[in-house]
Amino acid sequence: MAKCFSFTASRDRCFRYSFSRTGLKSTTITLHDGATVIHFWIPKTPKPNKPNLLLIHGFGANAMWQYNDFISPLVSKFNVYIPDLLFFGESHTTRPERTEHFQAECLISAMEVVGVIGKIHVMGLSYGGFVGYSMAAKFPEKVQKVVIACSGVCVEESDMDKGLLSVKSIDDATSILLAQTPEKLRELMKVAFFKPPVNVPSCFLSDFIDVMNTEYVQERKELIEALYKGRKVSNLPKITQHTLIIWGEHDKIFPIELGHRLKQHLGENADFIILKNAGHAINAEKPKELYKNMKSFFTVPITQSTQ
């Protein structure tokens, strides 16, 4: 019998309604003579007196699934902009570039197209932190403050061989992050959450994979490969913006050591906050704490680091 209902697709529609109800609208921007398409959620009516905030998602379904819990409180204080990164949601490109630097360039160009003037605050979650960091480094005149959340910006290619990461190779990482079976998706939940969901039916997991994880699998693998290849902290520029580093205490994807490494790399210019009883998916496990720290950082300067 043909499949007639998808829980994942239904939830995606609910997120879309939620975003629209809070005052955002869906739009697509074309770049590079049509070769690149960026899907963006942007304010229906931006307020000139509000600061601009860009929220960049990590690996997963799309931006709605990772930021839905934050939209309602944030839109009352910021002009909120939320893109789907290339090869997620409705964003894609026929160009060959796969680096976080290319993602950053595309987001800056797209923000210009939708008419954003002046500096922006940037929040990057996991993979989105790589992109946000690159934006701050390449476009300092456009980025005001930065939040890097559970993002291994300071990871090195050699960290896999040294055993710092829970995966031993790029293939191992992609098999989990781009899970194609219920078993692999359960494995992802175990490493992403401090308290992973239990007893999730395989049919729900298969449905999620069918809807969210079957497109652009090769391209997403290339994004992961581009992150690690030849990566060294000594080659990482030091961004000049005031930065908040925020991490889950029990992160197994990007261990907390990488947060300390980034704090050391940025020095007094960065604040470091650790969320207790949380893993990598702090947006899902600690949404209230994450929002509280984001709001405080973007609205009231933080003057004391948490070591």
C-alpha cells in the first residue's frame, strides 16, 4: 500500500506556518547568473530601529528544524534572517565550491540582495559556526558580534588520528551525519544528545531519512571533506569581533576541548560559556539557556569570561 502520510513532511509544514506567523517570509535569491539559489527567511517588514541578526544552521534537516524554538522571542528584538545553507532545504548551486568560505560569501551576497544595510550579528550552530566565523573573518566591516555554538572551528585534520573525535575517518563521520538507515540515525542521536531519545520507531526514522536525507548526499559529504582537509589552527585567522563561544558540556561530536582551544585562540576577545547536562544539540536540549545567553550577549555586553 502506498505511503499516504509523512510525519516529517507534516512537521515541516508546521514549522513553515510557525515561521510565517512570527512575521517572516520565505524568499529565494539567485546568485552567480542563476548558478546558485539561496533560500532565506527574512522579515516581512524590517524595522530600522532593530539590529539585524543572522542565524546559521548546522547539519540536519533545514534551518526551520533547528531554530523554530527561538523565532518568536527573537523577532521582537531583532530583524531576524535565517538562510538554508547550500545543499540544505531549498538552497543549491551548480558551482564546484564546497568550503565554508564559499557559503559565507553567498550569505553576504544574499543579504545585500535583500537590502540589509549596516552591520549584522551572526549566530552559527555547529557547521553554521564554521560559516559564521568565515563571515566575520572575511567581512569584518559587515559583522558586529558573533556567537559560535558547539562548532569545531579550531579542529585540525590530525585530531581524528589522535582520537580526540568520536569518529576515526571522514567516511565514518559522513555515514553518521548523513545517516541513510534507521540504525545510523539512532547512532547520530546517541552522539548528538546528552540524553538521546529512546524507543523511536524505525518507521519514523525511515520517514525522516526519506524526506530530509536523500537529496544532495554527495554534495553534503563534500562539505564535510572540505572542512577537515588540511585544517590547522595555525592557519585560522583571529576574528576581531566580540565573540561568545557556547558549548554543551558533554558534546561528543565536537568535544569541549575544541571550545577551550577556540577561546585560547581568540583570547580576551571571546567569552566562553558551558551548558551543563547538554550534548552537541544544545538548541534542542537547552533552548531556554541558549536563548538567554544569546539575548544577553547581543543586547548587553558580556565582560567576564567563564573558564
